[in-house]
Amino acid sequence: MRSKTTNVLQGVVLLTGIVYILIGLAFYISPYGVLKAFSPSVESRAVGYHGDAESRGGAVASYEGEGLAEEDWLKQIVNDEIISPLYYILRVFAALLLVSGIAMIMPLFDPLRYRGLIYYNGMIFPFVAALSMIVFINSQKSINIKIAAEAGKETVTWQVGHMVITVLAIVFTVIFLLTVITLLMTRKQAKEGKE
């Protein structure tokens, strides 16, 4: 018979696995669809870069106020030598997150034996992911301000913060905090070899 604190830990492990599976599956099936769901005005907004299309590896250039239709975005993903690898690598990492979520089934059966997996998948990864996303959000804001200043504009015309990054940072922070709390709750039992 497992203790109540172990059951709470297993609940957090199950929640973590489900969240990882859902996020991984969504990004694996359609990264564009997920990003579009968080930014529905993508077709009415400019791509946001100026310059010569040839210097960007044949990428489709767009000017302010002019948006790209979904077909044009997908064509750009296929044809751009920078965006294309990023798109497909994102899908590979989404598959990795999906597999990590499936691996969280193991601690449900034996939380003592797979405690290390809980540390890595439930604490270390979400901490690094959330911290990275917070850094990305802050660096994006400072870069946007610099770009606006160089262009001689008083307001930033680029999107200041991507909602998907903010939401994922919050999700990973919550997972990290819940895991830390439940690991601390079960620490004494784990040292004693009890469940």
C-alpha cells in the first residue's frame, strides 16, 4: 500500500506525462497549426523583416501591412534554408518530448526505482525549458526595441512577445514547481526505501 504523499507524486508524474504527450503530439503533427492557434492574426501581419530576398536564401520577402496566406507560409518553410531545418528539427524535438511523456508511465509502477527519471523529466528539463523561454522573451523584447530604434520608429512594429512561448514557460514552471514540492514531500520515504 502506497502512502498519500507517494500518490500525490504519482499524480504529478501522470500530469507531467500527459502534458508532455499533448504538447509533443501537437507540435509533431503540425507546428504551424499550433503556432497559428496562438497567433490567429498571422495572415494579417507582416513577416517583419526588410531587405533583399536573395540574401536570405530565396526567402519570400514581405512588407509592412502585407501578410502571407497559409500556403505562402508553408512554401516559405519548405524553401527557406534557415526556416526549413528549424521547422523539421522542431518536429523531431516534439517527438522527443512525446517519448519523454510516454516514459513517465514507468514511475507510476515503481516510483522508487524511477525516481531519477522524475528528477530529469519532471524537474531538470522543465526548469531549463522555462528559464530558457524567459530569457528568449526578454532578449526578443530588447532586440525589437533596438530594431525599432535603428529604423527610426518610436513604437515597436514587430510582435514583442509570442504567446506560445509565454504559455509554455508558464506550463513548464508549474510542472517544475509541482515536481519539486512532491519530491521534497517524499524525500524521507525514498531514503528509507518506502513507497
